[in-house]
Amino acid sequence: MTGVWLIGARGSVATTAVAGCAAVTAGLHPPTGMVTETPPFADCGLPTLSSLVFGGHDTVECPLPKRAEQLAAGGVLPHGVPAAVRSELAAADAEIRMGGPRPGGTDADADAGGRSDEELIASFAADLRDFVRRRGLARAVVVNVASTEPLPAEGGGRLPASSLYAAAALRAGCPYVNFTPSTGLHHPALAAEAASSGLPYAGRDGKTGQTLLRSVLGPMFAQRALAVRSWSGTNLLGGGDGASLADPAAAAAKNAGKERALADTLGSAPEGEVHIDDVPSLGDWKTAWDHIAFDGFLGARMVLQTTWQGCDSALAAPLILDLARLLARSHELGLTGPSPSLGFYFKDPDPGSSSALGEQYGALVAFAERLRGAGV
């Protein structure tokens, strides 16, 4: 059995991942969106979906069965799924422990109940060890799917919440995935510990919508020698992500990955920027627009406009399951350090990864071959 410990375990993405895993395992729905369920990943030794055991940390108390009902009412989960997998949701909810401080909290000391960073890390690591021991797990993968936090100020005092959880993962001997733009393991204070941990870890900021499209279109323009003059975008979204990204500092952390993907694939950053607007009535749905101005032969001026409408939770959840399985297998085989082969999943992939989706997919398939060969 393999543990999946979710930071932000009662959020929309985590709830969708837990409910979706149960629904696919029960044969209620196909594994749409799960790359690890496609032919290149057969016989790679990945843990089965039925062997995944969920738990996590959160700072809210809404039970997972109730949260799943809310998501079904909003059209994120199919009607009937929350009732069909209620026992699995309740089992996962029983493994959720109180976290803190809240990402981006205005008073970290109050949020943390007066506990120091060291006390929080020790407490979170103890929760992880207890989870692995009680459930008889071979290992547990920690996946950060909490709300985006602002980038920490240089020379700041306390560690941000995401870095506290990341440090706890290292201390508990757990592989770690950062699916958010938050700092996590990228904090300088954790660099030495991450390097010496002997654990695999992966990425920052999951690539689910607008940047996924950018990582395809950017290489297209570069390969066809078309000069991109400007690339501007707008995101309209609601839910917890919309609320957290209404903070300009958190939005800046989110946009850094989007801009980096363009600069890497085009060779330089074009004019334009991405705007993020909180529209609470959209709930867990979002709309992303891109306006791309480019020059063709003899300076002919042209424009490409794209519209992406989707549900981030439904796009992210299968990737969470993919990454948990891939990191668990990596840990089983003794792989350590950053995972550039998993750059396919991230806006901000680990060093050594291309930013072009096609090249990233090729590296991911090659990694699957490596996993398969290790099991022979």
C-alpha cells in the first residue's frame, strides 16, 4: 500500500483526486486525463490506484464527503459520485490532520498557535510517520495542493507554510511534489537538507490549462521561425484559487511560471503580461484568454487568439495521481533528487527539463522505459 499525503487535503483539487481515484477503481468512470494509465506506462511497476491510501493536512474542517457534494453541485464531480464513494471519502477524511499556519496568513504566530517553525515541522513529520506506521504503508508521497502563497520576502524570518510541510516531508523520509507556485522545497533554508535527503522530489506549479497550451504554441512559433511580438493573457477564475490569487503577491508567484515557459520556448520574453481576476461566481471553473501578435514573411502582421474554458480541479486531479505513483516508484527504486523527467507536469520544472511539451513528453516516456527496465 502507498500513501498519498495531500497538503490542502480538503480543497477542491484534493477532494477531486480522492473521489476520482475511488470512482476509477470501482469502474464507475474511465481514467481520463491520467497519463500513467496510457500504454507507455504499462508494466512500469507503478502502484495501482486501488493501493493508494489518502491522508493529509489542512486548516479547514469541512469533511471530504460534504466537500464532494459541494463540488458535485457545482458540476465538478459527476452527479452520484459523492454518494457512490462516500466510504472512501470518509476514510480519507479520518486521516486528515490540522495544519498551519495558513498559506499567506497575516499573523503566522497566531495561525500556528504560537508554535515555532521547528515545533511545526516536528509535529507535521510525526503525523506523517504515524500515518505510514498505522496504515502499514510501504511509503507515502507528500503532494502540495494548498492555496498559492505569496513569495517570501528576502531575508524573512519564518518559513512559509509550504516550506514547513516540505521540511516535514524530508524529515519523515517521504518523496515530495509541489503542485503549486508556492516556495516549498525551493526555500534556501531547505537546500542542503533536500540535497542530502536521499529522496526524490519534483517540480513546482502544475501545468493544467493556459500554460499547457503555451508550452505547445511557443515551440510552434519558434520552429516555424515566426516572430512573436507580444503575448498577453487574462485569467478569470473563482473558488479558493481565485480568492488567493486576488492577492497581487500570490498572483505574481503564479505568473512567474507562465512567463518563464514563454521565455524558454521562444528564446526571449515577448511583450505582454497575464492578468488574473477573481470572479467568485465562477466557482471552480475558469476562462483563460491569450492574444498573440506575430510577424510572418515580409513583416505581415498576424494575430492568434485562444480561449480555454475548463475546471482546474478536474484537470489537476489526474495529474496528482500520476505524480504520486511516479514518485512512489522512483522512491522504491532508490532514485534521489530533483526529477527533470517529470517536467511534463510543471510550469516550473526541475533543472534539466525542456519547457516544450513535446520534448517533455518524450522525456517522460523515456523515464517510463527506465522504470520498466528496472523492474525486469
